[in-house]
Amino acid sequence: MIDPTSPVPKYSQLREILLDWIEESRLGVDDAVPSERELGVKYGLSRMTVRQTIDHLVAEGKLYRVPGKGTFVARPKIEMSLRLASFTEDMRSRGYVPGARDLARRIVPARGHLARMLGIAPGTPVHHIERLRTADGEPMAVERSNIPLSVAPGLNEHSLSGRSLYQLLEEEYGLLLDSGEQTIEAGICDSTDARLLGLPSASAVLLLQRRSFANGRCAELAISTYRADRYQLHSTLDPQRGSA
């Protein structure tokens, strides 16, 4: 119950109650949350306090709203992979059905930043591949991969339907990506990616930049936009030991 004498704000107490309902499976994915009026009556809270709680949980990706229907429990967020794995492999390992929709495939000359990141001379031709990645049919990320033409000649002739790009590179070109580095930062979704991902314009997203290497040579630069409402980062922390 809500403790009116607690120093913890009432909306925070209600948040903990609703999270308990979700974590204890009293409310499952896509189940409707009681209305603001019902929660207010049950816990003796004002409509404004209840709405503040719901707004916070929607912003955190714990709940989602459907206009005219109500508020529902969202799917748990997916932990973003911190290992070198394809989207296809990562989703399958989590029990999701991965999918992809081709948005663009072309050969372009590498300029400025792209050439530097790939370690090639400016003007060198590269494959540019844009795909919308899905899990169980739900849009999850817009992925833009850049691969030097010399690494995978004729790549644009191969279909990626139902196939991992990394799998294709290994099977068709004998290219095994054995190391990589990636940077993840917060960003704001532009109108194009927002439309593809089914998000409101200017929504928060996770921007991922990954360089993948084969035998010390950079074979791919991928720049991707991931839905922040469906992903989270998780890592283990080891204490720093002082020297004796």
C-alpha cells in the first residue's frame, strides 16, 4: 500500500507497486494495466500522481499506450550484445525469429570518415547495405553496413534474405570476422529512421558504431540505430584492487 508518511514520493511508491506486479507475473506482456481512475481510487492518489507514474514507466519502456484502448505491459528489453555476433545469430540465441528488409544496396566511393574508419584510401569503392532488422516481426534496428569492394567482390549479387551477412561473408568469401570494436551512445532518431522503426519523431535511440576485423584488417563498418525502448545495456563490474 501507499505510505503517506514515507519520504518516498507517492508516484515512486506506485511505480514500485506496478513493477512488482510485472516482475511477479501478476501482469504479463500485453496485459492491460488498471486505468488511472482505478489506480487512483485503489491507492487514494490523485489522477495527476497516477499519470506521472504511468508516464515514467512508459518512458522507461516498461509500459506502452494504445490511444483509445489503454496502457499495457511492454515486452522485457533485450540486452544489447557486447560480443561480436550478427543480429541474426543474437536474436536466434534469445529465442526470437530474426528478419530483415532491404532498404538500399549500392556501391559508393569511401570518403572522409568512412575511408579512415575502414583504413582504405579515399575514393576506394565500398558496398553500402541498409536493412531494417526485425525480431518476431517487430522493427528493432536500422543497420547500415559498409564493406570494401575488394573484401567481397560481387557481394551485391548475393541475396541476404533469411541469411546473416556475417554468415554470407564466411561461406562465400571465407572471411571470418575474428575481432571487433564498438561504440554505443544515446541519440535522437531522425524522421526517416523513426518511420521505419515505428517511433515518434525525435524519439530516444541507441546509436551503435561497430568495426569488425578479419586477420587485423577492417572488413566492415556498421552504423546502426537501435530502439532505446527495446534495448538495454548490461555488464558485470569487478572491483578495482589497489596495489600492495
